Amino acid sequence: MGRKTKKLILIIIDIILINISFYLSFYLKFDSNIPLIYLSYITNNFIIITVIKLIIFSYLKLYKNFWKYASIEELIQILAAVFISNIIVLFYFILRKISFPQNIYILIFIIDILFVGGSRLSYRVIREFKKRKLNLKNNIKRIMIIGAGDAGAMIIREFKNNLKLNYKPIVVIDDDEKKIGQRINGIPILGRKTEIVNVVKNKNIDEIIIAIPSADKKQIRDIIDECKKTKCKIKILPNMSEYIESRGSINNIRYVKIEDLLGREEVKLKVEEISEHLKGKNVLVTGGGGSIGSELCRQISKFNPKKIIILDIYENNAYNLLNEIKRKYKNIDIKIIIASIRDKQRINEVIKNLMPDIVFHAAAHKHVPLMESNPKEAIKNNVLGTVNVVLAAHKYHVKRFVMISTDKAVNPTNVMGASKRLCEMYIQSINNISKTEFVAVRFGNVLGSNGSVIPLFKEQISEGGPVTVTHKNVIRYFMTIQESVQLVIQAGAMALGGEIFILDMGEPVKILNLAEDLIKLSGFEPYKDIPIVITGLRDGEKLYEELLLDGEGILSTNHEKIFIAQPQFKDYELLVEEIEKLKEITSNGNVQEVKDYLQKIVPNYKTLFIKN
């Protein structure tokens, strides 16, 4: 119903109520025996009285308010409108020399308030009553449970015993043919996972709970893929280890996360190898306050290092991380160093005084479009900053240096990727002349890390969209922060020096599909509730990333998810001269000169122009 129609209906109601109020006042005053003279006054003047009151009501905006939100302020507004309109009517009668008993005006005022106020406030009361009745019905969420095992039985039992949870188990899905047609705690098992969509429609299911904590990641992903075809919210019990830890509590049921859609199995670490590598050692993490660096510190803390040195230019992140680790590992020795890797003297001072055994170098600018616009900053931080840390590690005989690299360093098409590839070349070349073991670990995008696409999508969804994707065919490799860091630590433990370790990134993910999935997991329908806009590839952005350079071979290791790219060495002295020249151009040259010379040093670096 339109706003003008609602206003017209309210005016008609007021016309009726104003006149009923006037007549009823006389009826009550004279106990139903209204004198004929007063009846004639009412009959001859009701149109004028009605018009006066409607004008005042309109002037005081009684027809502009949203009465479904009526409150004390609107009630005061009604009192004022009724009082003023009745005063004007009184003056009208005085001018016309019409006289009524004085208490008639009091009755009219009271009944007007009851009728006019009641007509408005009753709208809210009726609306709230309907809403509560509807909510009482709708608050009971109809649940489908996937998994007719112990976990599924526990969920059904808990929901039946605790009605306050407002969950009503309706149906169970299980792939075990022997269970189909039976009941579990009174709830029917109706079919396999391929029948999820049909059962959801037939049974009006609101939410789906996946209750198979023993299932592997691929099985969970396949189930989620089926559930995504419905409009239901999807929840999941944790994996078996977490399920046992929580003693089968339903409190651990959570919404499906984007990580669940990757279907990646948990990393199996060679704990003894890592423990030998880190236990009792001084470990320095550059960029320790960032998403990768902070997770490195958390994971390293588990292996009883002698000291963790967190180096970061941003003090707030480092301070928060310090408090977090201290709460969990009370006896651990942590040192916070606020410094920039660009400051050569400061970096030398830190490594000389604190004598780390191992350096994890995570400090870097990594945002591709921003570094494309600011190539000099990429060189200063990613290249020259890395050189500062590498030379200090070499000079003060750090045992092992592990640099975090990126798949964007492979056949780079942007400044950020080229800067990281140059760092790979540098650590491989210096490894030949140094007692320090220099290695790099190369991997793709990390879910949820600072600057990654997931936080951006979540923010865009929370704002109602649109979600922006650069190209409908763009694909990327993804892994979780925890998985990537665990593999970095594992690779660091097996390093001999000179390797570029490559992590198994699994299957690449289409970014458009990722955006659609994230919208669905947020409870919306892509393109209908939240639009997706294709914006076009940004400068330096590829449709797909690679993990191996042209001509690079690959060697396996004793860990199934870690490989080694066969090295492509470059003469260290020549590379040092080239980096010095790049430093000079960065200081004195223009942006294009920096890019041109970077292309000369990094032969695989090609500027990419793609028609969107």
C-alpha cells in the first residue's frame, strides 16, 4: 500500500472519529437524551468542525509520521493537535454565539484523544502483536542434520531437550543406505546428500547442520557444494579433534567459513624436525605484526624457542601480539623491536645485539596495484630492505634465513612480483658465498591476510554491495594463514641453503565463484540481494598465477606438500652491482626508469597489457 493511500485512509478514519467523538460527548452528557437544539447545532456545524480539526492535524504533521514507530513523542504531538483544534472550535462557537455546557468540551477533548491517539497507536499494537505471533512461529528454525551418527544424534537430543534454542530437527540426511528410512531420536532419515535440495524444499528447511566430525575436508566440501544449492544457512560441527576436545558440545557448532570451501586437509607436521630446528633458539621475525608474521610468532611459540624477536614498524600490532602470546605462553621471552628494514644501521644493530639463530623475513609491501603506482617504495622496502636484513644476517653469522616469497614472483607482470623475484635471486646468489643458509618459501594468496580479497568482499557485503571482481575468469591459489605458516616453518626446518621451496597450493580458485560463495555464506543471494560488478583487470594483474618459472624444474621433499624449485643462480657480484644501480635510479630517476631497469635485472618480468 502506497504512502498517499495510507494517508487518505487515515484522513477518512479521522473524519469518522471526529464526528463520532462530538456526538458521543453529547450522548454521554445527556444520558442518550440529547436536546433537539444541540442536535441541530451538531448537524449544521459538523462539516466546519471536521475541516478545522483536519487542517490542524495536517499542520501539526499527524499525517506524516510513521505510526508503526509511534512513541511518547507522537503521543505528545496528538495531545497538542487535539487541544489546539478544540480551542479553535470553541472560538468558532463563541463567534457563532453557540453555547454548550462547559463539561461538553472536556468530554470532546478526552474522547478525541482516545479516538485519534488510539487509531494511531492501535496500528503499532496490532503490528507488534502480528510480528510477535509471526516471530513465535518463525523463530522455531526447521533444521536438517547431515550425518546420522553419534554427532547427529547428540544434536537432535540437545535441540529436543532445550526448546529455548528455537531449533526443531525435521529430517536427517545420510549416505548410508542401511540407515535411510529409519529414525534417529524420532527424526526420519530420508535420503542421501544428492537429495538435499529436494528435501529442503519439501520440508521447508531453514538451516542445515553438517554433523560429521570424522569426515575429511573433501567430503565436507562436497556436502557444502550441495547445501549451497539451497538458500539455507549452513552450519557445521568442528573436526574430530575439536569435537572430542569439546566433549561433543553443541556450543562448537559454527557457520561454514570460506576456508571450509577450499577442502584442504590439515597439515601434518614433522614435529620432531621442527622442534629440533626451533627449540632453545633465538628467532627473529621481521614484519612480525603483520598477518603472516604474527601467525609465524604464534606457531613458533609452540616449539619452546629461547626468545622470539618481533620486528615491525607499526607498534600497535606488535604490542597486541606481545600481549596475546604472553597470555598463552607465560614463560616465553619476547622482545619487541620497532624498526624499519629500510634502516640499514638499525637492522645491523638489532641483529648484532640480539644474535638471532634464525630469521623469518616476512616484512614486505605486497599490494600489487599500490606498488604498481608506487614502484620506488616497492624497491626501497622489498628489495633494499631485504638486502639490509640479508647482509646483517650474513655479517653476524645467523644460522638460517627464511624469506617469505609469493607466486607473483613467477614470471612477474607487476613491480611487486618483480621485486620479490629479485629478492629470491639475491638470497640464492649470496647463499653461495655465505655461512648462513638462505632459503625462500613461495606460495599463493592467504585467506584473511591483510590486503587479501576476502576481507574486502566481506566489507562490501556488509555495506550491501556491490562486490567487485576484476575479471570473470581470474583465478588464484589460496591457503589458510595457519596452513601456510606451518609449511613455512616446516620448510625452514628442512633447509640446507639456496632452495626456493614451493608449497602445494591445491587447485586454483575462481575469484568470481569465491565472491558468490561468500555472499551465500553471508545469507544472501548473489546478483539478487548483493550485486557483483566486473571492474576490469588492474595494472600488472594476471588472469592466473604460476608457481614455477620457465625452465625451473621441481624436486620433491620428505613432506608431501613441500617441493623445491631447481635453482637458477646468478653471479653475486654482478647482481650486487645491478641492485646498486637500481638503488641509484630509485633515488634519482623517474618511475618509468625504475621499471625499465627492473625489467633488465629480472629477465622474466614482462609488463602485461590485457584487454578486459
